[in-house]
Amino acid sequence: MEEMSKHGRIGDAAMKAGMDRKTARRYVQAGKLPSEMVAPPGLEDARGPVCGGLG
């Protein structure tokens, strides 16, 4: 989000961060960093119901 405030262009900031511009736009609109976002229910870890119990 620091790059976004420097340049004002989501695409450039996303490219520098190594993510897709649509993903970067989601973080900018939410006003949160990726580490602050909450995962959707069921995707907490690889042993959840989505993966069929790998562990």
C-alpha cells in the first residue's frame, strides 16, 4: 500500500509487490494488508473440509 500512495497506480504497485492488479485492488479497497485479512470459512488450513483431510 506504500507503493500505491507513492505512485497512485494500482497496476504499478501490484507489479512491484508481485501480485495481480485485481488482488491489489481488493487490498486497497479494504484498507488492510494481506496479513490482516481474514480467510473465508473452511480455508483455515490444508486439513480442512475443502482439501478432504490431508493430514
